[in-house]
Amino acid sequence: MLNKIDYIFYGLGYLFNTNVLGKEKPFVGALVINEKCNLKCNHCQVSNRPLQDLTYEDARNGLKTFYDMGIRSIAIGGGEPFLWEDNDRKVEDVVKLARTMGFKLVVIYTNGTFPLKISTDALFVSIDGLKETNDRLRGTSYDRIIQNIENSNHPNLWINYTINSKNCQEIEPFCKEMQSIKKIKGVLFYFHTPYYGIDDLFINLTERKKIIKRIILLKRAGYKILNSFSCLQAVYNDDWERPAKMCYVYANNKLFQCCRSIGNQEACTNCGYLSYAEIIHAPRLRFSSVRTALNFLPLENNIREVLA
């Protein structure tokens, strides 16, 4: 695993190139290695589409594409990436490949229904509410996810919570419940993005602003929330940049700027992918965003413990 000092020097180099030399450089790449998923979430139409998963060599090509662009931070996702395989290779082999190629930061996004053994710098598990709400939105999975979290030795495990009209009233009790689980570092909030058109899960900007105020109060009260104050304010003001020039996605052997819905104006206008807001703000030296970026890294460098 990457040492925080190494990553800080990498970040300083990026800041020098962008802020001093004025170069426009991408910062993060998302590698979508598969489309298969064992859940059928209400908000998702991406998974289980009739598209081929990436092969190991496809993944290598995607990583090389990112590397040649100057990207050194990657996120691996799907589908459900723990379902990915190519002959005897599993997702851990893709993580090791990224390390070998020289990527500085590797994270993974998962639905948490498989054992959480992976040597990434950060591990993000999706839960969208307390048990009854999550299971209604994502399929029966909450108990299994929590058990996998309790059994995990990963040192830097976070929760992704996508806020929608069905779970927006559970934010406070959810934070309290996650705070009681020692293995969880905290929660990163998103808003439901209407990739497929405005639907009954959508929350408009007026309502989002009310929710952001609640999240800020929770953060000030000491709850472990990864979203930074500066980015929450930017989303509140609706003045954060999108589509993002710093972020790219490699999926189905194609490269996309920002996300696979590039060109979908409705989705872009109403985007709720708040981790992108963090990525955009950190190089602008927003202190709270920089601190959030450093939280993507573990405090220890012990891969064997993660995989034990």
C-alpha cells in the first residue's frame, strides 16, 4: 500500500504542473472492469447489460491509457468488481497490475456482498440506508454487508451513501449507526443522478440544499463524514465544474471524459457524484478538500494484514 508521504509528493507535483505551469492534466481514472452484478438496485440500469467484461489484457490496456495520460490515481468498479474473473485471475490481480505499472493510488467500489479482502488503498462499500430501506432499494443485502465489514481487515474502509427521495430522512440515524461500527472510517454522501431521466428517486436542488445543511451540522457535530465543507458548499451553490476535465472513465474498451453519460445534459446538470466535486476542489488548495483527499490513504503499509 502507498505511504501517505509518497502520495503527498505526487500531489505536490500535480499542483506544480497545474497551478504554477498552467498545464491542464487529468487526475483520476475509473476502470469499469465488468457489467455483472448480483444485486438489482432500483436506481441502476448499468449493471447486467449485455456487454462483455474486460479481459485481463483489456484491463491492462485501460490502465496503460490512463498512465499515458499522466493519471496516477485509479478507481476500480463495475458492475460488481468482486465478480470479475478472467480464467484464474481475480480483481486482486488487476490491483497488483496497477501497482506494478506505477499507479500511486488504487481504490475499489463494491456492493459489499463479497468478502472484503483486497489490497487497495481505500475500499468503498455502498449502503443506501438502514436495513429495511437499503434492502428495499438494493435488494436483501444489509446484514451480509455489515458482517463482511466486521470480518474485514482492510484499514481504510468507507461507506458510499447515495441520497434519494426514499432514504433522505435516514441520514442522521444512519450516521449514528455507522459511527458505532469501528471498522468503518466514515461515510461519503452522493445524490441520486438521473442518468435515465427524472424519476421518483430524484431530489431537486432546493431539497438538496436542505439536506446539505443537515450533513454540515452532522459533520460539525463530530460524525465521520468524508465530504468536505468546501465541496458541500460548492454543491449547495451549484457552482462546481461539470463535466469534469480531471476525470476519465475506461469502460467497454472505450475512454470517456468524466462519465459514460457525457453529453447527457440533464444528468450533468443534476449530477450528484460528489466525489468528483472533491477531486475538482483539492488541486485548488481548498484545505478541507485536501484533507479529504488524504483520507483516501491508509495509515499503515501492510498488505498481508489486509489479505489475511
